[in-house]
Amino acid sequence: MRVTLSRRGDYAVRAVFDIASHHGTRRKAAAIASAMAIPRGYLSQILSDLVQAGILLAQAGPAGGYTLAVEPRTLTLRTVVEAIEGLMTLETCVLRGGPCAWEDRCPIHDTWAYAQQAFAAALEATTFADLTSGAT
């Protein structure tokens, strides 16, 4: 089984990682795009979404750029992923392929829900301070 992010989710995590790695300074979109190998046009859309989600602050002008709206030690990987990918919820029945019917749960439902909760908890337990502590 592969657990992957969409391209938008991947780029959002990379962008926030870069900004968190330079915490205390403003980062220009061009610098983020170059450092993290993100297409510049696509990055602008993602940064806008992250500003709307309250994760980033944006300041226009020559001295402007992007900064975190919160401290890296309080910003979790789950917060960023869910801001772009949506909430982590069990929506599709593993056996039936359709919506989960809570009144008629399949035999895999509880185990799958537990695994999903554990994955979400791991993302919640990981802050950008944790991720950038070993960054160069």
C-alpha cells in the first residue's frame, strides 16, 4: 500500500518546510520555488491557499515575502496536509468501494479506521520544528 500526497499536497509541505527552515525571515516565492523544485506558477496558488488557511503570512513589496503565521513548534504536518488535501476521514468502504455505512460496517472497517487514525496521529505529532531541526 502506498500512502502519497497529491502534487499540491507535496508542494505545500515542501514550501512550508522551506519557510520553516528560514524561520524569522521572509522568503520570496521565487526562492522557495528554486530551493524546493516547485513550478513557480503552481507555487503561487499553493502559497495563496496556505495564507487563506492561516498557515502563512504574506507581505507584498521589495522587502516582502512569506513567513509562518505560527511558530514551527506548533505547526504540525497534519495541519498543512489537511489544509491542502482536506480532512483525513474514512469515506470509502474497503470491501464495498462505496460510502461507509456506519450502521452496516464491513469486517475491515474498525481495523482500517484505526490505521487511518494512527497515520493522522503521526502527522499531528510531527511539527515543522521537528522536521527542520536537522535541515541544513
